[in-house]
Amino acid sequence: MTVNKDLAARVLTRETVLEDVTRIVAEQVGTRRERIREEHLLEEDLGCDSLTRVEITMEVEDHFDISISDEQADQVRRVGDIVDGVLTLLAGDEA
């Protein structure tokens, strides 16, 4: 896995990952980051369709230099699920 130099300079806590994920989700759904909450459901609350979910997944992979399997992506329901998945993958645990 290659390391994103911008990320390497930051300490990645749950809060910093949540901040980055909410920015990515907000950009993809066309709203302000401040309106995105960890408990929001991607489809029901934010109106994400399958294409938007794929775009979010690809952007998260690029931003954090991780690879998210289709199975992992299919399990995501909430913004917080993305954060949990990123933290797990960054820790090297393939959950």
C-alpha cells in the first residue's frame, strides 16, 4: 500500500477520518459538509443511488490509499460505516 503524503503528515484519529469522509460524501451528494452526520443513512437520508455509492467508494480509496472490496462496500449503510471501514483497513485488519 502506498502512503498519501498529506495523510502521512496527519495523525489519523476517528475525528480526522470522519472529517475527511464527510467532506467526500458532501461533495458527492452536493451538500455542505456540515450537514453530513455520522449516523446518516447513505440511501435513505442522503439520497445516494448505486452510482453515487461507487463514486464515494472510489474517492475514499483514492484519498486514503486503500482498497475496498465489493463485499465491504456492499455492507456500508451509514456514513459511520465508511469511517469504521477506513480505520479498519488503515490498521491492516481485513474485516
